[in-house]
Amino acid sequence: MSSTSIAINPSDDVATSATQTFEHTLTIYLKDSNAYGNTYFARYFEWQGICRERWFYECIARDMLQTQGVFITKHARQDYLRETFPFQEVRCELNAYDIRRCSFWLEFRFFSGGESISVGRQQIVFANHDKQITALPELVIKRIRRFEKSVN
């Protein structure tokens, strides 16, 4: 279904000055389409989740911080720019912004055939297992900052 074009070892904490962009490729299938033959709108939110989880696993923490807490999606938005159809390849670019002690935002830019098809955003909040908002570990914030990009 998908492939990842960047793989960073989360334990490799050498500082970099350049902002990195995580990229992940997905394929649209018939199951992803609606009665009109175009991609069902909810799939884009699913793709946000897939890309977010893959980025976190590959670049931030392979254990997804499960022993320390949970990630809660506080806000999610998706703006649709062009239709897509089954068997198209979709490339997602992911960057972080507005990184704070307990939360951060992710921007998802989706492309197909070299054209921008959609842009989405999520605000992610970290909480302990009692669902109380808590600070992200410093090492995690450092790793997220590798993907920080100013967003207009």
C-alpha cells in the first residue's frame, strides 16, 4: 500500500541545521473511492494518521512513547485542492511547526502527478496515561524540531 522515502534512526541525535521533510507514498485503491469514482474525503484524514504514525515511528520514537503517555489529536483539518482517483500514487510531505512543551502541529502536503492535491494540519497534544496533559520528553522535542518548518 505504501512506502517511505526517508528512514532516520531516532537514536541518531546528531544536530542538523537544515529542516528535514518526511515523505511517505501511498497508493489509492478502489476501496478508497466513492460512488462518483473519486477518492472519498475521509481517506485524506486516514492518510494523515498513516503518515503521522510512520513519521513518529521512523523519526521520533520507535516505541511511540507508549510507556510514557498517549498522543491526542486536538485539531484536524483538511483542505481539498484537486480530485484523485484509484491507482494514483500520492506523496505526503510532513513537517512540524509551533512546537511547545506539551504539543505541536503537523502539516501534511499531499501531491499526485507533481500537483498539490490537498493540505492538512493536526495539533497533537501529549498526555499521561490518566489523560492529563504533560510535557513531551526533551529528546522527543529535539527530534521533532528536525522537521520544524515555518508555516504561513
